[in-house]
Amino acid sequence: MATTHERRGGGEPDAAPVERKRAERHHDAAAEAAMHVRAADMEPYVGLRYVAKLFRIIALILLMLLIAEVAIGLYQQGMQALPTLLAVGSRLLVLAGLLWGGGDIAILLIDIGHDVRATRILTGRQAAHHIAQHHGADQETPAAQP
């Protein structure tokens, strides 16, 4: 079977490999751009981190207030202040626990955001790789046919 070069008479070089290489470079550049990580995907969650710290600091302040209130109540009224201190102390302790838990939830939301970003990047790269494979296969199929 005669090659393209032989069919043309042998004097003119074959331009098909040059065009194929140019298409492959363009295809590789498009796949590289599709797999690029955007700056928006790498932005930190500054606001949620501040909220987590704020909630935890407030929880610690409430615990210090609880300790101070118990100390002052016992110093001023002795054991007579115990029922009042238990009621007020339990409320402060529950509120501090809720605030600390709110800080933990904010940290959990940050972790979920990181997971969502990683999934988005991975899915985009897989889609670009899939398209690159099928686009490359579609270009090779007509060239292989006579």
C-alpha cells in the first residue's frame, strides 16, 4: 500500500504529522487550562475562623465569670448562696458549652468547605481528563480510516 508521501509523487513532504502535533499541543494546553486550580478555590475561610475563635473566647470568659461568681458568692454569703450559685452556674456552664460547640461547628464547616473544594477540583480534573481522552480518540479515529 502506498503512503501519502508516495502518492504525491515523493517531492512534497507530508503536512499531516505537523497538523497532528499542532492539534495535540492545542489539546494539551486546553486540558492543562481545564485542570488549573483557580485562586478562588484556595481562599481561606477567614470569617469562619474568626467566629470559631470568638465563640471559644466568649466561652472561656463565661467560665472565668462562673469561677469568680462562685468565689464571691461563697465569700460573701457562705453556704447559703449555694442553691443560687448552682442555678446561675449551671446556666453559665450550659451557655459556655453551647458557645464552645458553636466554635467547633464553625471549624467543622471550614473542614467541609475544604472537602467540597477538593472534590470540585478533582471532579473538574477528572472531567477534563475524560474529555481529553475522548476528544483525542475522536481525532485519531478519522485519521486511521482510509
